[in-house]
Amino acid sequence: MKYSQVRVLAGKGGAADHFSEALRGLAVDRRDSVYAAGDQEIKVFESGGRLARRWRTAMPGFAVAVAGDGRVFCGQPGQVEIFDGAGRLQAAWRDEQRLGLVTAIGFSTGNVFLADATGRCIRRYDGSGKYLNDIGNDNRMKGFLIPNGAVSFGVDAKGVIHSANPGKHRVERYTAGGALLGHFGRFDGRDPAGFSGCCNPTNVAVTGGSRIWVTEKAGPRAKVYDAEGALLAVIASDVFDPNCKNMSIAAGSRGQVYVADTVKLQIFVFEPLGGQGGAA
Amino acid sequence: MSDQTTRRGALARAARGAAALALGGSAFYLVRKADGQIVWNVDSARCINSRLGVTNVEACNLCTTECVVPLSAVRAVNEYSKCGRCYICPAYFNITSAVDEKGLPSEKLCPRDAIERKPIGDIDPDDPANNFYEYIIDEVKCDGCGKCVMACKEPLGLGSIVLRVRHSLCVDCNRCAISTACPKDAILQVPIEKAFDHVQLGSHD
Amino acid sequence: MKSRASTLLAAAAGLILLFAVNAAGQAMQYERPVQAAPQEEGIGGSYKTPAVQKPQPRSYWLEVLDVVLMAVAMGISVWVVLRRRSRKWVLALTVACLGYFGFYREGCICPIGSIQNVSVALTDPGYAIPIVVTAVFFLPLLVALFFGRAFCGGVCPLGALQELVLLKPLRVPRRLDRALGLLRYAYLGGAVWLALQPFPVHDFIICRFDPFVGFFRMAGFAHMLYIGAAFLVLGIFVGRPYCRFLCPYGVLLEWVTRLAGRGVSITPDKELDCGLCQESCPYGAIEKMRVVRPKCLYCARCFESCPREGPLARKR
Amino acid sequence: MNQTLHQRVRWAAWIAAAAVAVCVLLLTISYAAARLQAPRDEKTVAELKRKVREDASFAPRIEAEHKRITAALQQRRKRDDVIAIVLLLAASLFVAAAKWLAACGGRRQLPMDRLVQLKAAPRQGPALTLPAAPGGAEEPHQAFVERIVEQHGRSREAAIPILQAIQAHYRYLPDEALKLVCELTEITPAQIAGSSSFYSQFRRSPRGRHVVRVCHGTACHVAGARLITDELRRRLEIPGGADTDAQRLFTVDEVACVGCCSLAPVIMVDGQTVGKLTPTGACDALDGIRSPSPA
């Protein structure tokens, strides 16, 4: 299985569809529009690559996610801002005692999961913003090992949370209640199936139930695994700036992959060759 | 005759006075400029071993080879408060080496065997990945080659290991031999109170 | 009138609002940053983050003490040579200074190398040197301005080393002496020029090619150690070869000494014209029974060999 | 006693010099060995690193190799430090001993060389060919004095030239000759006495065959010229008040500075200078002349 780069969105600069300082979060909605959180803005690109909308957020956004009902969640330091599809602010969740920097957001029926990098765990809230429980900090390390400074996870169709635990070179599976179901991944500096460096993978995205997309840092690369943790493909490795770290990744309905280059501030779009390998 | 000697004496005195004035003046100028005790210091933001944005190059080991004291006065230091205590530390292991049966890289990175690795905190005997590890640099063995510094820096590591001048070993050369050789002018004289400041690593270039 | 008031009110309200918004912005400031490094409470097991070793340099007052000691040593040198006129005391001072400034302080800081720092500091507005270095550089010059090269005599560790190995001084022909002496000017000029150059050419050659500092540190580059040893072996037969033919600071001292009011003199009123002093001077600093002060290195050998005041005279 | 101390210091100097040489040699060898070893170690490690790519079991060997190299370096450094300290100590001992020898020992040695020089000199040096022997019988006083008086005239003004001629001939003024002068000329005994005592060039007593001038300049004085004069006079058995020995072989004069204070104490024997003397050394110098002399 191979991927080819088909498009590059955004970039570094002052143009409307460019970012000037940072590009941190990516999300894809059902219509394959790309939501990118960077600087202090959210930019929405149509599937063709044209900038459709952009709006400012209260604080720099570290994560962006699109809920099933089309609302856009933006994770920020200490809070989550919720916008409607047009970018109008609808609510802001703050949980000052608990919630720190939100670096990933996921949904399952009736649940909103917020990755809290300050608390090194995933916080579970209900749809109205009521805190339910923590995931991933019921262990000896009191949370995920994140020398990268970000917790990243994806939620599959069954509501299982796949979270990166970079310090252990693993992707861990949790139930919404916080029970550890299992994990895959191991350290290996040579075999692409293993995770290299001190602490990888940095970011995880999940589509449906069968594909787990991850990115690594140093050297930066994007990979795809199947549900059992078998490597399907290395999507790309040499197009990214070598100093990239915490590259957000998202996958679209046709199996296309979006990876944010955090140094060049570009979004690389890859598509599988031969058109197969689409979402399950 | 006596007239001449006094004239000569006066001339000599005048010349001496002028010279004293010149010397004193330049000394005064320099003292006005001086800012207390200054020491040699590695500017981590300039040192290519720790400077961000430098990747895929060999670690510069001029600090090892150029220093005038037998074992360089520049040594690697682990700022524990910044250290991620990683299970697999890229400064300790050669992460590109083959993985052994325990799941760890088989080679160590330090050519002088100067880094010690030990688990800390509540130790989980069953899963070694479940522990934090302290990486302790042996001052006596380290010669400042910078390999670990290069390996620890962002984005691979957290950049907790940096090169530092051991002021107790540094002989405070007029012109530090390393600074002469350093291609990035990373060894600078700074006021003593700034020498121990935590250096905020600058971004690319 | 009314509209005016309302505008004012609106402005005030706007201002208040602005502040309020600002305050709200402040309240929203996020105060719990992400700690990528695990903290003590996260690590558990009563773990304490070890302190990072930060060895301090020598304390400042010790460096000041060095300067004071140097000044005192020069004072002693002047007193011993000009008043006591005793070689024995000079020898004692030489050994003491070699021990302290040479082997204990490892030859740093010295005024010879400071030439470079001082020349850079005088020309580059962004470069400052510590007061200690300034003092170390200017003190010997000031002393030389009044009394001659007292620093060279017993205080300079490089000179002291050569002074002590001198066994059988050969007379260097005047012309050769002069010609070799010119090397110092070239060395001084080259050193200052290189010190003032920008980065790639920039170099402090005086320190880099200091032949004796390796002995003081008992370490160094092999070639410099061998060169130093060669200088010492040469120094057995030729009085202070480095000082006379290479030392760039000697040039400065020489210039300043030309203006000196006092200095070593060969008993001007009661001398014998026996020439013993002239013969005893290994540095060719006595010509026609008169001291050539710029070349006099304050070693007091002339006094020792003098039938009127040396140990010969005291033996009676 | 002094001699044995001298010997000992000389031994110490030699041993120290040898120690210095050995230390330098050791340090050089150590340095060279390290320089040779370094690339070999590098090669070993590189080789192991290459092997470990295929077989992870080589990794411990690399680690062991690193450990060994580091330990060897540290050991070498320690060893070199010790050698360097020994070297420093030996060098200072050598310098001290050599200086002692050059200062005190030198004085003892130099005269010997000079003496040899001096002993060789009489056979070749023209300085020792003396004018006619005093009291020589080749011409009676009468005839000689008459000839002189004929040359210079009989007036009182001729007194000095006549005395000079007599002095030149006899190297002193014999009483008989002076009597004859008084008889033959208008010159009075009182005038002769006055002139001959006023000018230091005239001598009234006979002179030895060799003139020994002992320098009594300040340098030589403080270096013991008095002792040398006394010793020479004692050895030559010159009675008090006289300056020439009974055989009229040596005349010992005390003179002001002869101009080579650096060799103090100095004597001049017939124009040959001998310096850095001891009293016995001075006597030996004269023996060197005496032995081949009365031919």
C-alpha cells in the first residue's frame, strides 16, 4: 500500500490561507472539509483546497474537531470553545480545577473526550460539558508519558479510545470508562513498524474501526496501522521539515490523509495509490 | 649646565606625566566599561550541539579537542528539572542500533561510558517501560564531546542535556581556545551571575 | 450640550468596557503550563530532583588578591633591587612568584596575554574586560614608568622560569641581540592585529603559543611542550630568550621604561670601572658601565658581582 | 670535606639530569603510544559497530571497549601527572645543583686551566725573555758609568737621564754606580738621593728576575689579595721590608688595579695575568716558572 502526495494547503506567511506562527490541529468533517487550528484562528479549507472560512479564537488553538452535528470544537489552554459550522461562538467550556491544555478532542455517543496535556490524561465530559471521568491516569505513571507535551488520541466507531503513549512507544486502547483494553507498538529505531526515538508516536487519528493513523517526530513521518497494530504503510517521511514535532493528522472519507507540518505550517494531503484502502 | 639639566629633568617629568596620564586614562576607560567578574560560558542557543533546527549533522566535538586542560573543562550537564526521564533516552542509547531481546537499543551512545541510567520513583519490576529513569552524567568521565547533547535536543528529546563550562576546572584563559575554534561563537564571556542562568534555547537560527 | 454629555458618557463607558474586556482577557490567561518533564510528585517514591552541579569559579576577592599580590611582589622587587641591592632576595622573590603565579595560578591571568584583550577592549565598544585584567595589564606598566621593569625581575612567572634555569650565560653579540630583539615588535604587531580581526582570522596567538604555560598546567599540546623545553634548554646558555626576543609585553615595558625616572644604577659615584657588572649581566643591559634601563630585567646579578657591594664585599 | 660535598653535588646533578631525561622520554613514549593507540581503538569500535548491525550480541563488547578505553585514558592521565611532578622535582634539583657547581665549584676549577696555560707560556712567550741579569759581569761598573756620563754630559741637568740609563741597565741603581756618578759629574749625592726617591721609576734595591705584580685593586683586595701577597712572600722567604727573594728570582710588587677585576684575585707574572687565584694557586703559578728557570 502506497500513498502519494496530492496537494499542499496553507503555508507560512501573511496570506489569508497561510499561518504566520503555528499550525497545531487538524480535523476533517464528513464533506472532507479540512479544519486547521493555528495561530489564533481556525481556517476551513474545502476539499478542493480553497479557503472557505476563517475565524478567530479566544486563545491559540491546539486542537480542533468536528462533532457529528457539525459543531466545531477548538481546544485551547484551559478551555474549549465551541463554534457552529459558520464560526459563531456558541459556548466555551472551562473547568478551572481540572482542565489544562487541550491538545485533542474526540466524540462518541453522548461523550466528549478532551485530551488534557497538563493533567497527562483524557477527560470525559457529557454533551453538555459535565465532567464524568478521567481516562489514562489510573496507572503508576499517573497519566500518559508525554515528553512532547501533548496528549493525542482518536475514537473509533465503537467508542474505543486509541491514545498515544509516546514515552512507552505504544498506542493504548481504553474504554470510555477508562479501562485499559490493550495496546500495540514497541520501540524500534530501524524497523518502520516500531516507533523510533525517545517518545513516539506523537499523534494519533482513527477512522472507523480499521485504520489507525499516527505521526512521529525526529525524524518526522506518518504511518498507518490496522486495528491489530500491524503496519500497513509509511505514508510519508521525507517531505516534512526534520524539526517537526506533534504533527496533527486526520483522515478523510476516501482514505486521504492530512498531515500538518508544524515548521513549514503546511498541510500535506496524501491519497492512497490505486484508490483502495478507503475508510471502512 | 645646571640650566640644561633642569630643563632635561622637566622634559622627562612632563613625558612621564603624559605617559602616566595616557595609561591611567585608558585604564580608567576600561574600568568604566568593565562589568564585574566575567567567565567563559557556553551559549546553548548558539552551540550547534544544542541549537534548535540543526539536524542530521555530526555532533561538534571541538570542546573536547581544543580545550587547554587535559580533560576539557566543558562537560555535558543534565538539567534534571527539564529531563523527561524517558524509558528510551536517545542520549543514552544509540537509538539507531539494533533492538536487543529486552526491547532496548543494543548500543550506548556515549563513547566514554559516562552516562548512568537508573530507574527512579516507585519501581515497577514487571514492566520496565512503566518507570521513570534518571540519566546521570559522570563528571569525571565526560569530556564534552556533545554527542548526547546533540541527541537530546528538540525535537528528538527535551534538550535537557547541554554543554556547560565547569568553572572549577576552567583556567579562564585570556582567549578560550575553544572559543577561538568554535564556528558559531558559542563560547562567550558573560558576567558570572548570568553564567548559571538557564539558557532559553532560541529557535531556528 | 446634551449630546456632548452623552458622548462623554459613552466615551467613559467605552473606556470602562475596554478595561473590563482587558480584565476579562487577563482572567482568561492560562496559568498551568504543560510540564513535559515529569515532576517529583508525578515520579513518586519520595523522589527528589537532584541538584545540578554548578561549580563556581574562584571567588572574586581571590582574583583581587592576585592583583594585590602582584602589586606587592613588584613593590618588593623594586625595594629589593633599588634599596637592598641584593640578588639573594630577588632569587627568593622569583621562586615565590614562580610558585604562586606560575604553578599555583597556572600562569593566568598574565599581562602578556592581556595585551590582546586590552587592545580589543580599547577598540571594540561592545567588548569589556574585567577590572582585574585591566589592573593586571596596567600595574606593571605604571611601575615601569617610575622604576623600570620590576615586573620582569621577580614577578613574571615566564621570566622566573627562564631566570632560574640560566646557568652559563653566553654573551650574545650586540648586533644579533638587536636583530633578534626586533622579533618582539613583529610578534606584538601580529598579535594585536590578529586580536583585532573579525571572526575567522581572529586569534589570540600570544596565549596560544605561550611556551611555558604548559609546564605550569602540567598539560598541553605536545608541540608547545617541546617548544617550551627547547626554550628552557636554550635558556641555560642564553639569558631569558623568550623575554628578550619574543615577549611582546617587554616591548611595552621597554617603551615606558625609557621615561622612567629611577631604576637600576651602577653606583654612579663610587664605582670602580672594573667591569664586573657588565660581564655579569646575562641580558647585555650594561653598556660602558651604565645600565641600559629599558633592557634591564631587575635580576640584581650586577650587584652580586660587584666588589663593592656584593657578597664579595660583605665577606670581609 | 669540601671536596666530597662537591662530589656529592655533582652526583646529584647527574642523577637529576638523568631523571629529567628519563621522565621526558617516558612522557614522550606515553604520548606517542596514545597517539598510536587512538586510531586502533577507533578502528576496533568502528568494526564492532559494523558487526553489531548484523548481530546485536556484539553490543556488550562495544560497551566493554568503551569502558576499557576510558579507563586507559584516565590511567594514562594519572600516570603522566605523576611523571610530570617527578620531572619538575628532578629539574629543580638539577638546576639547583648545577647552579651550586657553577658558582662555588667553578672557582675551584678555573685556576687549574689557567695554570696549565701559564706553565706552557714561559717556553714560548716573548714576555719572559728578560733583559740582562742584574750584576752581570759582562762590563765593569767603571767603564759603563763612564760611557753613560760621556753620552749625557756632566752637568746637573743630566742627572735624570743618567739615572734612567743606569736603571735600564741594571734594573736598579746599585750604590757603586751612584758613587761613580758623583765622582765623575757635578751631580751631588743629595741630588741623586732626591731624584731616585722622588720618582717611583727608580729602584734602589735589586730586582728579581721575574716580577710578580699582585693586584690590590678593590676587587682583588676584597677577594683576598692580601692573603696572596702574604703567602707568596712567605713561600719565597722574602724578609719584611724587602720585595725580592734571596736568589733574586722573584720580586713581589703590590700594584693598583691591573684592569681585570672579573678574574679577582689577580696576579701578573711578567706581563702574564693569572686570575681567580687562591694563595696556594698563586704559589703553584710561580712554581711553574721556577722549575725550568735557572739554566
